[in-house]
Amino acid sequence: MPQTTKDTPMMQQYWAIKKDYQDAFLFYRIGDFYELFDEDAIKGSQLLELTLTARNKSAKDPIPMCGVPHHAAQNYIDILIDKGYKVAICEQVEDPKQAQGMVKREVIQLITPGTMMDQNASTAKQNNYLTALTLIDELYGLAYSDLTTGEVRTTTLHTFNEVINELLNLNTKEVVVDANISEQEQQQLQSLGMMISHDKVLQESSEFNFVNQKLTKQGEQAALKILISYLLETQKRTLSHLQQAESYEIDQYLRLNHSAKANLELFESLRTSKREGTLLWLLDKTKTAMGGRLLKQWLNRPLLNAKLLQQRQEIVATLIDHYFERATLQQALQKVYDLERLAGRIAFGSANGRDLIQLANSLKQIPTIKEVLQQLPEPTLQKLGTSLDDLADIRDLIQRAISEDAPISTTEGNIINDGFNQQLDEYRDAVNNGQNFLVQLEAEERKKTGISTLKVGYTRVFGYYIEVTNANKKNVPTDRYQRKQTLTNAERYITPELKDHEALILQAKEKSTELEYQLFTTVREQIKAQTERIQALAKQIAALDVLQGFAVVSENNHYVRPELSTKQQDVEIINGRHPVVEQVLAANEFIPNSVEMKKDTDILLITGPNMSGKSTYMRQLGLIVIMAQVGCFVPADRAQLPIFDQIFTRIGAADDLISGESTFMVEMKEANDALLHGTRHSLLLFDELGRGTATYDGIALADAIIEYIHDHLGAKTLFSTHYHELTQLAERLPKLRNVHVGATEENGKLIFLHQVLAGPADKSYGIHVAKLAGLPNDVTQHAAQVLSVLEAEGSDLVNDLPTPEQLPLFRIAEEPEPKIEPKQTTQAEAMSPEVSALLAEIKNTNLMQATPIEAMNLINQWQQELNQQNH
Ligand code: ADP
Ligand code: MG
């Protein structure tokens, strides 16, 4: 620590505070600025693009320094947090006027990625979770909270893999761990972009006792203790808005691991990483920020409970059928602000007058919502209509107390309405009367002195004055007027009478501002005491909002209500559509497809050319299942579905050819996960599994995996493949059915029908796709020849392959060139050495050890070499 005896008292204070916040940027308040010193300043000036200066510039060792104005600090704090740092806010905690010696300063809050309170438009529909993690008796205890809303949840997990999955699903940015979490585990979380924090001293607190009430599991309680202790330590205030923790088990919900969510593009597009083109994007017709956040939570955890799902479906159906009521509801919801986060700010003590006005304006909408709900013929909605707490008392309090156009600041007055507090009214009268008095005084003095241009005015520095222009100075009554300030053209005076009044007005003003602040905080405290009621209302409004959104998408896109069965596993989707792809295509361009998997069918083996729609068909089923299990209607003419317990996917190898072996490893891990944990109630989507290795390997593995699913798992499975050999499995496996995505040839060109039909594809069309890609005729013709040899029963690749002489390529060289005397040559002589080398290479290539893509690459390479020969 660069502390020396030469340090000024202020720098000594700075170092003493900084000592406890080594891992954070210390924002040290001096006047209207937050200053950063030393290392913080050097790094901070780079990250924040600030000018680096120095304290004690003339001294031998000046201290690097940079600063930001306190009113603009939030932007800078956001940038640092966003880059994964912590920021300690150090304020002056006593009035500088009353301080003896150094003004006392303390860190009043440590802001970290997981405890950001500040929210802007772009984060309104996202939760920001801080997670705490511990390991007790070989079980991981997990607790997390969104500080802005007060939501707290806990769960127990068996493996670190499950932990990683859950943390990725939550998109948590910061994890507080204790010593039970190993270094290696911590590093793994760090490598996934999460900040690891440690809680220094675990403390009991009233907050913990409240939030902990419903918890029973030791690991969850321990994690909660870490979480709350860390929140108290960083936020340094009571956290009365934290809600009672809700414990859950991951298998209470439809399980989808993080990669399945990514593959099915629930929240993020695979290609662009954006929200556009995802299921969340499609379904989000919510009007409130709370609704937006809840929708994301629902999609993260689809339900298994048929009763709850039926209840959601009833509500969606009713809202679809009642267009006008729905419109009224939407208009009301549109005007409801983020109640959860308003409650958070009120409890946190950071809400200002405008926040309270937003709360009151939101509450004004509740009676309308109640009325509409009571008109609807659906019991759950009607009950909600009568039971919703409209918080009239709070609305009334705010309306009486807080001015409609309250300023942002809470300390400069103009917040409290006239008539709310008698004392305040008296102060205000005094100020107003004072103003009247000044007007009268001006008139009187003009009369008395005969100076018609005489003015009474006020400046912050000099207070009240009487101003007389230089030309009139001679008429000033010097017995009463006392000179105060000289300007170029005028002289300013004060009189004893004016001085008395000045004192009165200023005092009244100061007192009234002080009183206003007091009254404001009292009102805020009164509302804070009702936090739980606001949070309860927020939850109900959010759910209603998500469901009206489901009604909107379902109606606009002609979805149907799926029939959910808990008794059997039959899947019957008539004319299903991919909800997102159909949006991007023009009207009627999407070809609907049915999925029928009754008792006699567990596995559909899907063949068909590349680009025909196999992956789309599989994803479509996955998305329809998820939509059904959050309570939304689904894109189909009719849908009968079981309630699935888990969805496993292996999708995307085709999109990720470059990573080669590692892709194959991931493939096998995902397959393993499904085989280990899948049940007869699960859905498996395996897209071209086995593609990442050599052909025979791939076929063998795919075959074995399919048979295992068929004989042991009995899970409903869609398995797409381009290995034709696999279609023969249908002869042996009674519950496997072949389907294919149709394509036809027209004038030698391939036309994709995007239609799923019974039976295996008649051929794989790889060569047609190669044609579509623009490979020259010679190459594709050659490939067709090779193919016919390969397909012939009992063929011997090396011996049966056409000889160079039979190749179309060769015949080109044979063609006589015009105008040149045809020269008698043997075929061998006509060939350049490069071409004959190439032919030898073609002949010696063992196609049986190449994947289709590798074969295509080879052909491409040969073609390029030939083209070079021709020029
Ligand atoms: P595959 O997996 O068979 O290679 P994809 O499922 O990736 O094919 O589909 C290729 C393209 O075909 C998609 O991007 C989509 O535009 C189109 N497509 C797929 N299915 C349909 C369909 N049912 N109706 C219309 N277009 C479709
Ligand atoms: Mg595909």
C-alpha cells in the first residue's frame, strides 16, 4: 500500500477504506465528483475513457487520479459492471459544514454484476440473478435471487453438471461460493463467464429468518444463508422486499438441458445470438415488463402438471373468444409499470417521487382489470377479478401526498401536494406571502424614492436586494439604504426591512424543503410496509399478461388447443407447422406436416435429401411440445400429446462440421445423456446422429443406439439420417417406422416438397444437391457412375470402378480441336502428367472411409485441379 507519512489526511482516509475493497473500483466522493486514485485511476481511465490526471501534481510522487461527476456516475458504473468488475460507492456520511477535521466517509454500497439495481429499457424484460452455491453431504445447494424484484428460489442438485446447466439456464452472472466448492469447479464456472465471489463472514439476520421460513433442506438453507449474507454485506441496508424462498426440484418441470434450449432456439438464435427468430420472440406479446420476465421463466420451466396446464388453456381459450374484453385488458396492462421493480426500489430506499406516481398510475388500472375479468365466463378469471387487491389505500395515499409532476430529486422540494400537511402549507404560505411582500415593497419604494426603474431581486450568493441604476443613485435615501454590491450600470442595496424578510423567506423555504423530504420518506416507508401486497399483485398481473399474450399469438397464427393426456403416450399432430419458420416464410409457403406416433410407434426414422426439411420437422415437434407444456396453443390443425418429462436433443452437427472430432464427442455425450436419463415419457430428437465419424462407424453406432431406444427406453424418438442402410431396421424393429421427406425430379432438377411421407426415401439425392450447388456436369456424372457401382450388390470398389478410359472427363481430351491437324496419339499420350496423377488419385481413393461431406470436398478439389489444367 503506497501509504506514507507524507500522505494528506484525505489520502490516508482513502487508503484505509480501499484496504477493504481491493477487488473493486473505489468511487470516492469529493464534492460533486467521484474520484478514482492510483491503480483504480489508471485502469479506470482506460476502461471509461477518462482523462488521467494526478493529485499533488507538483509533489515528488503524484497519485494518478480521474473522476466522474456524481450525477453521471450511473453510466460509468454500468460500464464497469458490464465488463465484469465491482464498484464500491464511498460517500461523505456527515455534513461537511458540521465536520470537525476530515469529513467522515464510508462505502455505502458495493455494486456487483449480480446485485445491479439500476435497470434500463433493454433489461426490463430480463431477470438479473445472483446465485449462491454450496455442497453438503454430496448434494449441491443452490439459492438465487433477483435483487430488483425480491424473488428468491432454491433447489438441490445431484451433480455439478446439473449445477452448470441450471446456472446457464438462469443466465446468472455472479456466483457466491463457500469453501465446499472446489477450486476446479470455481474455475469451470469462471470459464463460462460467471464472476465468482466469496462471502467473508456468514451472519444471521432477520432477513434470513424471514426468507428461510419455508425451506427444509439443509443445503438450500446453507446456500440461502450465503446469499443473504452477501447481499447484506454488499448492499449495506435492510432488504425487506426479499420474498420467502420457494424451493423447487428440477424434475417438477419438463427437463431440457442448456444445449437443448440452445438448439431449439428458445431464447437466442443460433445464427445471430439475437432474440429475433426465437420462440420467446414469437410468443412475447406481453404488455408489461413483469409479464415479459415471467414468460421467459415459464419457457425455462415448462410444466408437467396437467391440471395447471388445462387451467392455462381455459384462460387462453376464453381470452381468444372475447376479443373486446381482451382489448380493454390489454389497454389497461399497457399502462401498468413494472410493479415488482417499483416495489424493489421503494423497499431499497431508492424510489423517488416519480416512481411513486408511476405506482399510483399503475394502480389506477386495477379496477378496470377487475371489472373486465368479472365479466368473463371463466371461473379462474372471475375469481381473480374479485380477489385482486387493487391497493386502493396505497393509490390514495400517493395521490394525496405526491405531486403529479414531482422532480427526480427527492431533496429539493416540490414533491408533496398542497393540503397534505398543515405545517408544510404554512411554510409555503410564508414563502408565498414573502413573495407578495416583495412585490409590494418594490411598488412602495418606487413611490417613496420616485425611482420608477427600481427593482427588487434575488441572487443565491447575495440574497435579496434593491437595484437602482447609476443614473438614479443620487435619489437613494442613504439613511435607510445600505450599499451591498456594485455593478457596472447599477448599485444594489439592502434595507433593514428587506433583511428581516429575507431571513423569514429563506428559513421558510429551507424548512419546507426539509419537511418535504421527511414527508416523502414517511410516505415511502408506509408503502414499503405493504411491499408483500404489491408483489402479490405484480405476480397475478404478470401471469394474466403472459396468458393474454398466448391468446394473441394463438389467434393471429391460427393455433389450436392441444389435447393433453396423462394416460397414454400417443402423439398425433395433424398438419403441424414450425411456429418460427412459418413466420419467416411468406403466407402459405410453409408446408404443414403431421406427426403420428401411436402405441405401435416409438421411433420415426426420417430420411430424405439435404435441405428437404428433416431438421425443421424435428424441431417443430420439440417446439410444439414446449408450447403445449407452457399452456399455449400450438401451430397445427389438431394436436393430441402426452405430457413429456424430458426432451433430449442432438441437433446441429450438420451446422458444425468444422469442429470434427470434438463435435462427435459432444454428439456421443448427448446421446449418452438421453440413454441414461431418458424414460418412456421422454422425447428424443436425434438429428443425423453418427454423422461426425466414418460411415461404417456412424451407421454402427446409430443402429445400436436406435435398437437400445427401441428395446429399453421406449421413448418417443425422431431420428433423421442419411444412412440408407438404417431404413432396413424397420423389418426388425416393430415400433420403428420409416418416413421420408419427399422430393421429386423435374427435368433432372430436384424439387423439394418439404412433405413428410410414409416409407424410406428412395434415394439420397446427394448428387442432385451437388448439382444444385453448381458442381460441373462432368463431376456429378462421374459421381453418379461411382454411385451405381457402389450400390450394386457385392461390388468391389477398386475393381469395378470405371477405368480412366471410360470416364467422361477423359473423353473431353479426346475431342478433336478445330483447325488443328488431328494428331494420331494414344489416349495415354493425350493426357498431361497432372491429369493422369489426378486419375490415379481418384482411382485409389477409398470412398468407403469418407463421410459424404469429405467425398464432396474431394470432388470439389479434383474439379479445381482439372480446371487449372484446362487453362
Ligand atoms: P434438412 O435438415 O433436411 O437438411 P432443413 O430442415 O434444414 O433440411 O430445411 C431446409 C430449408 O427448407 C429450411 O431452411 C426451410 O426454409 C425449408 N423448409 C423446411 N421445412 C419446410 C416446410 N415444411 N415448408 C416449407 N419450407 C420448409
Ligand atoms: Mg438437417
